[in-house]
Amino acid sequence: MAKKIGVLVELDYCVGCSACQLACQDYYQLPVTETYMRCFLGKPDVVDGRHEMFMSPYAYRLDKCANCLEKEEGNAPCAAICISKALHVGELEEMKQLADQTDGHLALYR
Ligand code: SF4
Ligand code: SF4
């Protein structure tokens, strides 16, 4: 059975630069209109009395993520380029353990 993949985004550290999305498009040589990871603007929220906005990458082709991990020996191109080290891609159980140790949340899994 294929291993379950998790993508963890530490929202406290992601600066919304979209480099991960571009790295994914570049890795798979996708046209600009197509991507396996998209950065989107989350809805505004009130945190400690202040309005806050956040950007977050969303990976929705985890079969492609599994392919990246296998080909690149565990180094996902999107996570490798992240200047904030806010993005992690790996086996679901590993990502769950990491989520317990960080301020982030598990964004997506299968
Ligand atoms: S996860 Fe990293 S590379 Fe992606 S938008 Fe956030 S800071 Fe940029
Ligand atoms: S792991 Fe690969 S397919 Fe998944 S979002 Fe990152 S670069 Fe794209």
C-alpha cells in the first residue's frame, strides 16, 4: 500500500512568498495556469484584538508529492526552497509528530 503523505505548513512563519508554488511548477515544468500547489490568501481573522490575514500554500496532488519524495530522496522541491522553513512534506506519521512539536497545523493529508 502506498505510504500516506502529509504536508505541514507552519502558518506563524509562512510569509506568503509563493516560492513553493513556483518551485513545484518549475519541477514539473507546468504552464503558469497549472500547479500542484497553490498559495492562497486566507480569510481575515481577529487575533488578540487585531485583524490578521494569512497566506498559506495548499498542496492538492499528494500523489505528485509522493513522487517528489521518492525521486528526491525525501527532499521536496517546494519545502527545500522555503526561506522560512515553514513547509514540510513527508510521511503522514512524521508530519503529525512534527505538528505536535511546532506552532503549525497539518494542512493536508491522505
Ligand atoms: S511555505 Fe515558504 S515558500 Fe511557501 S509561501 Fe510560505 S514562506 Fe513562501
Ligand atoms: S512535494 Fe512536489 S508535488 Fe508536492 S507540492 Fe511540493 S513540489 Fe509540488
